[in-house]
Amino acid sequence: MTVPLWLWAAVLAAIVAMLAVDLFAHRRAHVIGVREAAGWSVFWVGTGVGFGALIWWQYGAEFGQQYFSGYLIEKSLAVDNVFVWAIILTYFAVPREYQHRVLFLGVLGALVFRGLFIAAGSVLIASFGWILYLFAAFLLYTGYRMIRQRDEHLDPEKSRTLRLFRRYVPMTDAYHGQKFLVRRGGALLATPLLAVLVLIEITDIIFAVDSIPAIFAVTDEPFLVFTANAFAVLGLRAMYFLLADLIHRFVYLKIGLALVLVWVGIKMLLKIDVFYIPTPISLGVVATILTVSIVASLRATRGQGRRSLEAPTTPPFRVATAEETAALEPVWRMPGTRRRAERAERDDSLSGGR
């Protein structure tokens, strides 16, 4: 597959443009409802599928099927990521109107790190073919571990990332709107929103470690690996607002995702020296596993409506009062601003003394 440099540039420009449109559409903090989330989800899925159709038309059925296999794997694994986000945002009681900003930056970071992982993976595979054995073994082990730990969930209170952040980064105990940094008493402080963003970013990196080897099992074309990842990740924010209140209904999805990882691990092992499983068969197996796990989950929990996760009775952070926010100093100040302010205060006091 020969991809000209201008096509890489065009795809990157399109992704940046779509992120800019998304950020502009949500420039004001507001609670994103189910209808708005569903509309954005349709848009992002349609964008990803439409790009796959262009790949199919321009490069043929084989590369088109490889893209859709990778897109489906990444999109399904992203659902588990969404559920972890829900646990984090609920535990830290992040106001719903501020959640989009955190997730937007989280997704932006995920795109950057996944791009770096894909570039590194492509170089390693091209230089050391035997590394595919390690990828395959890692996928098999991850799938096995996911099945064994299917009933375990992230406990943000025990997060090592949060403990390290609190130890080394001075921070407030309250949310100040959508601010990640504030200045109080001359000191620059992080808000809890920045701590949540760091925790979400770390979870994105951990999930990327699982998902990047999985997509290399269905295609070794860097362009397809990156675009399938990018278009799957771009819709994560909308997917979160659409599915966060339905976590309790996907009871068998984690088993399905584990089986997908086991399957692509087996496919990668066979592809190295034994037998190449045709892409349509691989795509069909992945789609079947996911469909069965989702349908079985919905049937087992039918009659249950939307339900938010249970928040802690005493959240670790609070929302600042209007008076506290109004008393904050500007975060970024021009050089000499503080000296001028101090000089003005001295002049005022002298004038008052006269």
C-alpha cells in the first residue's frame, strides 16, 4: 500500500479541523444530554465508516477490510475505556458541564501517544520480525487476564498516579469552573480537574498498550493502523455521554473483548509462520464475538433503564464558591505586573496617609 505524503498531511489536517469544530461547538460549559451525544456519535461513526469506504474504493477490498477490522477492534476496546472514564469522573464528582473539556484533552493526548506507539511499533516490526511473537503472547495473556478479572474495576482512591500527583503538585481542594490551573496568594496551583485529566491520560496510555498490538494483528500498514485508531478514538467523548449510564447493562462485554484479544493473538501467531487467515474471516469472527456479547448482555439486563454510577457520599473534591473563584489572581501575568501592582498599593497607602 503506497500512501503519498500529501494524503498523510490531508488526513492529519482533517483530524485537526474536526477537533477544532468539536471544541468550538462545546466552547461553553454545559451538560451534554443523550440526544446531543447520540447525534455526535452518529457523526463520528459516519466519519470513520466513510473514510473506510474511501480506502476500499481507492485501494481495493483487501485494504478496506483491513481498515474496518482495525476500526471495529479499536472501537470495541474503546468501550471498556469509556466505562473506566465513567468510574473516574463519578468518583471525583466532576460536574457534568466540565466533563467534555477534560475528555477532549484526554482524547487529544490519546491521539498523540497512539501515534507515537504506532510509529514505534512499525519500526520494531520492520527491524525485528520476531517481535510479533511478543505481541501475540501479550495479546493472549491480556485476554486471559481480562477474563479472570472481568468482575474487577478500577478503584480511583487507590490510584498510584493520583497519589504521586498529590505529592509533587500543589493543588486546591475545589473545582474552579473549567480551569486546570489557578493562582492564589501568588502561588500557581493545579485544580482537581488537572488531576482527573492526568489520571484519564494515564488510563488512555494503558489501553493503547493493549489495543495497538491488537490492530497490528489485522494489518501491518501504518496508515491503516493510525487512521483506524484515530477515527475510533475521535468518537470516544460522544460515546461516553451516550453509554456512561448504561454500564450496568453490558455484563458480558468484557468477556467478548477478552475473546477478541485472544482471537487476534492467535491470528498473529498463525500469520507469522503457519497460515494467514483471510481478512473477511477475521472481520467476521470479531463482529460475531462482539455482537453475541452485546446481545447477550442486553437480553440478560432487559427492563433495566439508564442508571448513573453511585457517587461516594463524601467526594474527595468540592466545587468552589463564587467568592473563592472571584478572589483568584490571573494565572498568567506579564513581566513586571506584580511589581507595578505592589507600587500602586504603596502609592494608594501613602495617599491615604496624607
